[in-house]
Amino acid sequence: MSETNGSGGYINERMDRAEAMLNQVASDHVLFLQDHQMLLKAQVVMQDSLQQLDKKLDRLADAQLATDERLNALITTVDGIIRAR
């Protein structure tokens, strides 16, 4: 692999390959930036969904406490009725 004089075919070939690789890197970088932007948007949407889920879970926990209190009251009432017999 030696440099050619005159037409510079070998050097031109190497430059063409380097240019093609550089174009590929630039193209891949554009795709990467687009994918990264999409991931950032998805992260924001997911964070919002998690916050909504957290609020719903808090409401569910509160409802479960109320249900437990009512169930305990019912158990006490039924127990009292059964023991009174």
C-alpha cells in the first residue's frame, strides 16, 4: 500500500472511505439525538404517570384503612350478638 503519484488513486480512495465513515458517524449521531429526545419525552410521561399512580395508591391506602375500621366494627357487633345467645 503505497501512495501513487500522478492521479493519487490510493490517497483518493482512502479519503473517500474516510469521508464515507464520517458521513455514517454524522448520520448515526442524528439518529442518536432523535432517539435521545424521544427517551427524554418518554421519561417525562412516565414520571407523570408514576405521580398519578402514587396519588391513587395513597387514596387506596386511606380507603383500606376505612374498610378495616368498618370491618372491625362489624366483627365486634357480630361477635357481641353471637356471645349474647
